[in-house]
Amino acid sequence: PERVLSGVQPTGSLHLGNYLGAIRQWVDFQNEDQFNDDGEVVPVENFFCVVDLHAITMPHDPKDLQESTLSSAALYLAAGIDPTKSKIFVQSHVPAHSELAWLLNCITPMGWLERMIQFKEKAKKQGESVGVGLFSYPILMAADIMLYQSTKVPVGEDQRQHLELTRDIVRRFNDLFCKGNPYKKRCKAAGVPSRPVFVEPDAIILKEGARVMSLTDGSSKMSKSDPSDASRINVLDDPKTIRDKIKRCKTDAIPGIEWDNPDRPEATNLLNIYSAVQPTKRTKEEILKEVGEMTWGEFKPVIADAIVNHLTPIQDRYYEVRNDPDALNEILKQGADAANEVAERTLLNTKVAMGFNIPP
Ligand code: ATP
Ligand code: MG
């Protein structure tokens, strides 16, 4: 079977990039049949996690973390994640994430992490006080993925490098600990199957929506951690805020709206967003026929309306879910129970492979 795992950090409000690059793909995974190379339908288990342990790798305010965590989970549901088909849980409710991360910390070379672009970018903003957790963040992410023997990880383009690292860690672990007779003996003694403990996951990255750019700078990605709220459309922004942000977003002085002109990243970004929020799929040609000749002043209300129309039903569902905390907590509890069961099994296997004493 395929196992799908992904998550978003509860570091602030979720934005269009998180939604178009990640969460919308999760919904597709959940709702569409997946096929193997022979064209047969394969069973899929989906795990979607609110990665709160990742959220503390940058300075955070304890009074916000809870609300962000619950609100992120509510947004998963509002966007269409169905708890009868997918497990939704909070990362810190499954202790195995932290524990496996430590074990993997000890086998991952520093040099591999020093190459990570996200660390370099986020560390720049923090100077001397940058935490060790930000540096080893990709290892925690590898642990998240590996605990569920995940085969598919639907993420935005910015996570490609972290997925490559995860694959490297998987190979390293299996090479170091999952070969030969001593390994087989340890497994037999502990009553666990002797096979490579981990599988190499594939990153699933969309062609469209994989990289939604900032509204104030078409060359950097839309991010929760950008200090300027005007740089992003939050999924929960009200219509007036969305219209204002679009009205004030960065444009250029070139007439017409066009796609893929390297000198016009803002035009490409807004067209990508416009295309992604259409109620039914339209080709680039169809869209350009509609808006290609417009001025910015004409195009902006059109795109703002399209975004508002797309987000309104999600927002309505969000407020319904968020206003029923008992139901939400119950969904998260069931998700965590299911996640713990799989994660603990993998962790046990990992410890056996590494030679730890397993209490009888
Ligand atoms: P932060 O700035 O705190 O890192 P973020 O906006 O990058 O926040 P994450 O929680 O790090 O959000 O990422 C969650 C998911 O959203 C990941 O799969 C990531 O690839 C995806 N994602 C984040 N930003 C974008 C974007 N601008 N376009 C497309 N996908 C994105
Ligand atoms: Mg990020």
C-alpha cells in the first residue's frame, strides 16, 4: 500500500501557498484512486499532521501555539480532509517523532545539513541566536516521514531538498543497521520482521501552485514567516482584506498581463494564482484570452474576486469546525491513536536495528 504523509507548521495563519502547494494536493490524494505501474488501484493510507514541533524552531510565542495548532487542524478539515479517510493529528501527540529524530540526529552528517537552503535563509534572519533545532529541522522532518513508512510526500517546491535529504538518511540507516546476520538475529530475538526498516519516499510536487510567490516581491516565496502580512493572502482573510492586498500588491509598468516573462515575476505569479483558483480547470490560453489585454487596474478586481469566491466556502466550513472544539479534539485524538500505533511499531523496529535493549 501507499502511505501518504504531509504537514504544515502552525506558525501563523495558513496562506494561499500552503493551500495551493500542499493541502489541496492532500485532498486529491485522499479522494482520487492511486494506481500502480500495472494500472491496478492501490490502497492508500493518508496521514496529515500539524507539525507543532517544527513550529518552535523559530522564536515563538507560547500563547499563540495552541490556537494556531487547532486552527491549522480545522483548516485541514475545512479544505476537504475527511477524517474517515485520512488520519489528522498533532505531531507532539505522537512522542515517537521526537524520539526517532534523536536517533537519526546521531547518524546524519553535519555536512548534509549545512547545505540546506531553508536553514541558510532562516538563519540569516536570526544571527548568533539561531537555535540548534532550526539546523536539525530536516532530520525531524525525515523522522515524520519515516515513522509511517511513507511512500509519497505531497509538498511545495521549497521542500524538495528536504525530501532528498530524507532519502539519503533512509539509505544511510538501512546500510548501517539493516544488513547481515547480526541484524536478523536481533530481529528474531525481539520478534520483529527483519527487512530494511525504512522505505525511500517520493516527493510529490505539483507543476502548478508548487511555488506561490510573495505579493510584495515576485522573486521570493509566500511565507508565514514573512513579517509583512501584506506579502500573503491568508486562507482566512476576509474579502475586504483580500481585495486591499491585491490592490496594493507589487506590479510593473509594462502593458498587458503575461505569463512566464522572466522580467515579470509578479505577472506570472498572479496569473498562476488566478488559474489555480478557477472553479473548473482552464487552459493558459483561455485565461490569457480573458485577461491578457487588461491593464493591472482591470485585472486586479478580477483576480481578487476569483480568490474570494474560492476561499469563501472554505472559510464558512472553517468557522463551523472551529466552533465545535469537542468534535475537533475527538478527531485529533483518533488521529493520534492511529498514528501512534504505526509510529511506535516503526520506532521499535528502529531500536532493534540499532541494538538497543528492548524491555521484555
Ligand atoms: P514558514 O515561513 O514558517 O516556513 P511556510 O509558509 O513555508 O512557513 P510551512 O509550514 O513551512 O509553511 O510549509 C507547509 C507546506 O506548504 C509545505 O509543503 C511547503 O512546501 C508548502 N508551501 C509553503 N509555502 C509555499 C508557497 N509559497 N508555495 C507553495 N507551497 C508552499
Ligand atoms: Mg516553510
